Amino acid sequence: MTTPGTQPPLTGLRVLDLATLFAGPLAATLLGDFGAEVVKVEHPTKPDPSRGHGLSKDGVGLWWKILGRNKRTITLDLSKPGGRATLLHLAATADVLIENFRPGTLEKWDLGWPELSAVNPRLILSRVTAFGQFGPYAHRPGFGTLAEAMSGFAAITGEPDAPPTLPPFGLADSIAGLATAYAVLTALAARDRTGEGQVVDMAIIEPILTVLGPQPTWYDQLGYVQARTGNRSANNAPRNTYRTADGTWVAVSTSAQSIAERVMHLVGRPELIDEPWFATGAERAAHADVLDAAVGDWIATRTRTEVLAAFEKAEAAIAPVQDVRDVLTDPQYQALDTITTLDDPELGPLRMQNVLFRLSSTPGAIRWAGRPHGADTEQVLTELGLSRAELAALRQEGAV
């Protein structure tokens, strides 16, 4: 139960978002969702490419509406003296600066850690790049796709006799965005004790390795290399997607032994439980053909509604394979307000994913969707103390 008038937990935290496409900006979005004041800094003539990434409506990028939410937007050309000076002025007032330029770019503009920490020793500088700040690949251009390939994700994704499969969305970037928000909060916790800021070095190729699980340890200790198994798992069975009589799909998981036994009773094959190999997940996985046939044949003669109801009654784990249309009408998502609606000045009522989690006393909120390029430049810089004459000089220089 929330307390009326309670401030979000990150109220008072100021974040400068200098990053683009997608991990760094997502980290800033997550911080803004829970009350941080986020100032999005973009080039005056080359805005964040996410504004034009994917689909748009009436010329307004829809992905940006999500990624840019809860951010004020300003423009600065950091390569110009006025832009550099203004960024340092902003950094002196900030708690966090997130950037994803190639290593050495900030330094080229005399905006590296020595200069930033000189104006604000308490600043957290979060550097998000494909390969990190050092090493043989550090200066290469890179995107999340390369992390999905390098990490081993693509190698284990797809059917055994098909090519390695890349995800159709920004998986590695999104994982790195979550990890960056965590890293920033960790650095802020350390600052509470030491009084000093520090540099966060986030390489997009690394967090995805964490979510891939024990593959390096398996190989180190056993020489085991995980192969592509499609929707099946090497650790349990039945675990797959199955087609229903009305042409839809459901996903079944039996990670727990008790669930596997309930499924066999439900589909009318209890005798399989007595097989010696049924006693462990790995042994069941080795007999996936038998188990998939048992479950798949039963599901194929029933509609999705019938299948879901029967599994729920049997307390067995199942979910419909949903596309976005199903997600928007799913009663569980509706109960959680996972997809929420807000009013946007450009597009009117707009639905998007809500904040990432619920806090009982200090909840987060979407205060506004992504704003137009540079919409808050004058307001933010005026609050910073710049005069009209100084703003005019920056415009004349092309720095804003």
C-alpha cells in the first residue's frame, strides 16, 4: 500500500544521459522511473538515433517515447568550447553521467575523468561500451548484436540442425541497461560511505554472460559445450511449445519433478512415471521424444482454453504463447498494470510498459513520455544560471 505524497526513492538524484542506442539510455530511463531527474543531452543536429529507430506515427518515433520517458531533453555540441564548458557546468551539479562514446572520445574533448572529477569529485561516470574501456577490442565499433554472438547466446539458440539464431530485439543492450542501473546504484552506495565518485566501466559483452548461466564453469570442469536444442532443455522434459487444436500454441515447463509427474497423470500417461529414467530431469530430457509425443498428442486434440484450464486444475506449469495483442488483454498483466496508459502531448493516449517493479512505500512512476529533441534546452540552462546573452552566444557558436 502506497503512502500519498511519498517521494520516489531517487528524488534529488541528477543524471546526465549522454548515451545513445540503447543500453546507456535505458539505464537512465530506469533511474528516472524512480524519481531521478534525468537530463538527456543530444547533439544539436544529430539526435539520439533511437528517435528514428523502428516504427513512427505522424513522424514521431515510438521507441523514443519509451526510452526518453521521464527525461528533459537539451542539446549540446561537446566538441565546441561552449558546449564543453556547459557540460562541465552541468556535471558540477550532477550525481551521475552516463555515456557510451568509443573509449577516448570524451578525452579528445577534454571531458575525461580528470576534468569531470575536478569539477565534481562526487560524480559517478558510467561508461557503457560494447567491449569496455581497455583490451584489444576496446576501440572497435560494436552493438548488442555482437555481444549476442560473442557471448555464446547465438550458439545455443535455435534448432540443432539450423543456424545460430540472434534475438529479434535488443537483448544484450537491455541486459546491459539493467546492469548499468545496478552498477550506478552500487557506486552511489559506495559514495555514501567514502564521499567520492568513481568510474563505472560497463562492457555490453559481459552482462549477457551472467544470464547465460554456468556454461564457462561446465566447460572448465567437464569440457562440456552446450549445444542448440531448440525449445527443449538438457535439464528437464517435457519442456517445449505445443500446438493446440485451434491452431494456437502453449509452452510447458517441468523443472520440478512433482510438476512432471502431474503432467503425465493429466495427459493419461502415468505409466511413464514408473520408468527408471523418469526420476531425474536430465534423464527425462534424454527421453524428450517420448515425453513430447505424450504431451503433444494430448494437447493437439484440445483447444487452448481447454488445455490451460486442465493444466491449471492439475497445478501444472503452462502458459499461452502470446503475441503483443494477447499481452495487452492478458488479465494478469492487466491486474499488475504492466502495460499502462499515459497522455502524451504529441500522440494523445499512449500505452507502454510500466516501471520495472513495484515498491510498497516509494513507488516509481512515468511522469511523461519522450519529449521532442532539445525541448528543455533553454529551461535547463537557465536553471543552471546561464544568462540570455550566454544562451545566445552558445546558439551563435552552434553549441546548442
